[in-house]
Amino acid sequence: MPTSLAWPHISVISVIDILLVAILIYQFLVLVRGTRAAPMLLGVATLGLAFYFARLGELRTLNWLLSTLLPYIVFALIVVFQSEIRHALANLGSRISLMRGSSSVADVYDDIVLAANLFSQNQTGALIVIEREIGLRTYIESGVALDARLSYDLLATIFRPSAPLHDGAAIVQRDRIAAAACFLPLSMNPVLSTQLGTRHRAAIGITEETDAVAVIISEETGTISMAVAGSIERDLTVERLRERLGNLLRRYAPSPMLPAPVEESFIDDEPHSSQSSSQSSLLHRQDAASRAGRED
């Protein structure tokens, strides 16, 4: 009478171990799918099968050759898959930071919303890139280093049309503006609309290569747009921009008080009346001096 086959004893730890290995393999396949690493992975699998059959068939010469090259193949794989490994570690770090909680640094991205509102009203072109998990050091070095605290006034000064730094992008790291007038890679996506200019294509290009968030204000129309993950959202309102930044940066973004127009602020605010009169008189004296210099 044939004996029935007994199922091996599987503990809970063994099940967890198998599930973790399956998740790692699945995440790795998702990571390399559709990238240049996919055909390279096929070549690595071919070498692995060759090594297995060489050991199985006792092919001593081939086995010796593969055993000799195996330590160097490991280093070669690290070099070949460095981009994928970097992205995987960045994703892992971002998930750990989410589990750890919000950052202790105060949220100062309301200044970006306020500056975007100003630029939209004045139709001032601007491009602000916010760094997230993947570093932007290469692009920071292409511009003028600032390392200054992020503020509404500083953004308004940088993107003033007569300022020497208004061309290019301002890159924000946490609560600081790392650099201004930075050069960004242009997107070569043929699907993009022909109405998009260089500023919008640069914003899409940087979000295609990194996980940064780019805020764009059109110089022609004053519309506010935002690029993330290689796609662009156009014609955003100030409230919608604040909401999207809060979601993408995983921070609560309170509603900022939008600044009133300059004319109304000087009329309604009595304590500043003397200051406004002194400023206007100073401007009149400067204009008179400049006209006299031109007449001379």
C-alpha cells in the first residue's frame, strides 16, 4: 500500500520569508520594466544559466572561466545598474521618511504660492524647481549659488525682469534657495503642445529625470502651471497650486493671505502714509537728477 506523501512543515516565519522575497523580486522587475536595464537583465540571466549548466555538466574549463569572472561581474552589475539602484534607494528612503513623520523644518512653501500670485498678476516669467528625494546638485552647479533662506521677497527680486538672475530656474532645497539662473534639460517629448515654450519644456525635462516639482509662470499670459513626473498641469489657480504643493510635498499648506495691490495698501494703511510720501519724493528727486544728467 503506497504511503501518502506528507506535506513539509511550514512555519509562519517561512511564509513571511517567502512573501518578502517575492515582493523584492516583483519590485525589482517593476523597477527595470521599460528601461534599458531590461535587456541587460536578460543577458545576466543568460550568464547565470550558463554558469548553472557548466556546474551541472562538469564543464571544467567553462566553470573555471565563469568562476574567475564572477567577482568582477558583480562590480560590473553595480556600475551598469547604478541608475536603477539609485532610484530604488531613493524610493526606499522616501517611504521610510513618510513612516517617520513630517519634517521638523517649518513649511515655507507658502512663499512660493505668494510669489506665483505676484508673477501671475504682473505677467512675469518664472521657473521654480523644488527638490524632493533625488538631489539636484548637478543643476544647482550650473547656476549662481545663493544658499539663502526661501522668502517671498527674494523670489520677487530674483525674477524681476531687470534682474540678472531672472533667466533660468531657481532651485529650492527644503527651506532654502540653493541657486538661481540654473540651466535645466529640455524635454524632447514630441507629444507636447507646440504652444509650450522653453521655460515649460525645461520644467517638464527636469521632472522627467528627477522627482522634483516645478512651478512655472508664463510671461506671455501670466498663467500658472506645474510640472511633475514628466507631465504638466496648466491654468492653475492660486488655491489649486497651494493644494497641489501640499499634496506632493506631503505637508499641510495653510492658506496664505494674498498681498493687496500696492496702491490700495498705501491708501488704506495710515501708519505708512508718511513713508509713502518720503518714498515718492525720493523717486521724484532721482527722476529729476537723471533727466538733468541726460540733458547735460
